[in-house]
Amino acid sequence: MGDSIPVWEVYGGTFARYGYTSDQVARSYDYYHADPKGMVARYEVIMDSLKARTHQLSRPLEP
């Protein structure tokens, strides 16, 4: 992604607030994105979890 802003530059303050350096974030990002098929699998798990949570929260409240 040649024209993209690196994620650690955009969210640097957030990561720093939780004690992560920009180098740690960059290495983690590189590690996880080096395996595109693995990333797709992880994102699918995340999406399934979010969909289930949305469904759960969309139910009417019981009296």
C-alpha cells in the first residue's frame, strides 16, 4: 500500500498510551500481515464474533 499512512503513525498516541512503542506496533503489523490467508481467517473470526454480539444486543429486553 504505497500511498497509505502507516497505522502506527495514525494511532501512535493510542498505542503509546497502552505502553507500546511504534517499533513494537510496526513489527506486530508486519508479522500479522505477512500471512494474508491467516489475516482473512482472523478477520472472519472477528466478524463472526461481532455479528453474534450485534444479534445478541438487538434482542428485545426481557421485562
